[in-house]
Amino acid sequence: MKYQVKMYVSYKDGILDPVGKTTSSALASLGYANVGEVAVGKYITFELDAPSVEKAEAQIKEMAEKLLTNPIIEQYRFECK
């Protein structure tokens, strides 16, 4: 069965997000002083062929840990439909 996967990757709490900080500063300089802390992450989509949703989810986790994320500084969540 084919599954559509949407993965959201962001920095773990306490890890500096330089792109988020730069974006926050840029927004403030454009007059958007009411914007709080900004976080910038990754959004990954792909199609996965697997025999069951359980097998698909196990493979997604394995791919995330091996390639799609840096498990030391990033966290992720995904949707598999």
C-alpha cells in the first residue's frame, strides 16, 4: 500500500536556531515588533510503499534517524496516511 508521508523537523529545545533568530530580527526591522520567537525548520514529503502502516512508520523512523534529521539537535514528527 502507498502512504503519503509528511515530516516536520525542528531544533530541539535549547538549541540555537540561527535562521529563526535572523528571521525574527528581520521582521522586527520591518516593523513587526509584535512577532515573538521565530523557529525555522524543515518540511519533508514523500511517498512510501509498505505492506502496513506499522511497517511504514517503523521505516519512516529509521530513515529519520539515519538521514532525514540530525538526532543530536533536531526533533521530528510525521503524519502517514
